[in-house]
Amino acid sequence: MTLQDLLDALAAHPFWMVGFFAGLPLLAWLTGLLAGEDAMYSPWNYLFTFIIYAACVPGLFSLTLTAYLFLFESRSILETDLYTQVLPIASMILTLPVVKRQVDLDYVPGFHRLSGLIAMILAALILMWIADRMRFIAFTYMPVQYVLLIFFGLLILLYWGAGRVFGSPYRSQR
């Protein structure tokens, strides 16, 4: 199964896609309503963590895939699949402010790691785009699995480099 086969299978069942991604902001709102003032305490903060990751992981994947298609393959915006490329990003954009209104994100476990991941993905995409535009490497003619390997290798390199330059924020907690 290729990535395109997976995306086609997901787009073939839009009811489940719309239900899942529309349900995340609603679940965040209901959780905040039920938790009230205790939203920053366990188990509510872990439920908010689940909601954030359930919205952001597919949203970031979709954002990365969409950026790859537009920047490296020069795909037309008219070919954008609404269910697999737009809906996860829209759900992520809607869910994060709803969660932020319900609970301070400093109390949500793992959120600082997610924001760091977003920054690293953005940096890796910018570096790959610059390398492609300067003709150092042509990602357009590569199979997608090689591009993904380069991307994840660049993410690991950025993570290691940032840890060496700025130090680990978790070192004092050990």
C-alpha cells in the first residue's frame, strides 16, 4: 500500500473523516464544560493532551504533505483533497483555541514538545525548499519514501543540533 492508496481510502469514507475531525473541537469544548475549574488537574489535563495530539498529529502531517505537494511537486491548488488535506488542518486550527480557552496550556502534559515539533518541521521544510530551489537536490524526481527519509533525517539532525546549541530544557529535571 502506498501513501496515495491510504489517502484515497481515507477520502473514500468522508463520513468518518468529518465525524472525527469535527468531533475534536466539540470534545474539547465538552471536556472543558465538564471539567470546569479542575481542567488543569488529572485526569482532565491528560484528556486535553489526547485531544491536542489527536488534532495536531494528523493536522501537522496534512500540513507537511500539502506543503510538499505545493512546494516540491508544484501541484495546483484546485487538486487539493478537502477531506485529507484541508479538514485535518482546519480541525487543528479550531481545536487548539478551544483547548486554550478551557485550560492553560502550561498544565497540559507534553504540549511544549508539540510546539517544538512544529518548529522543527517548519525548519526542515524551509531547508528542503531552499535546497530544492537552489538546485542542490531535486526532490521532485525522487520517490516519496526517499524524500520522507531525508525529511526525518533532517528532523533528527535539527533536534540533535538544537539540543547541542541551546541545551536540553529537561536536563535539570533528571
